[in-house]
Amino acid sequence: MSLYSFNCQACGTDFESSLKEGEPALRCPKCGSTKVEKKPSGLAGFFQKGKNSFDQCFSWS
């Protein structure tokens, strides 16, 4: 099961939780708000172009 990072838009708390299809809305563990936003994956930086990057492992022709 994968964990994802979230941020509560109501109180600013960052937290991790798993996402399962069919579950009720995710709630902030601190304030209980359902106004939560999934944060970008840590892999986003992995796909940057440049020296020693993902680009150099593959040919993009």
C-alpha cells in the first residue's frame, strides 16, 4: 500500500495517508477538515533535464 503526502487547506497541517478507492473523503488528522490537497510526488525532481538526470539513461529520439 502506498502512502501519499497531503496538506490541509484549513489549518496547514502536512500529513501522510493511503488512498483507497471507495473510502469516504480524507480528513485532516489535526482539525478534521475535508479540505485537503495531495502534494506533488517526490519523483518530480527526478525528471528534470541536465547532467546525471533521467534523460541520460534513455534515448528520446
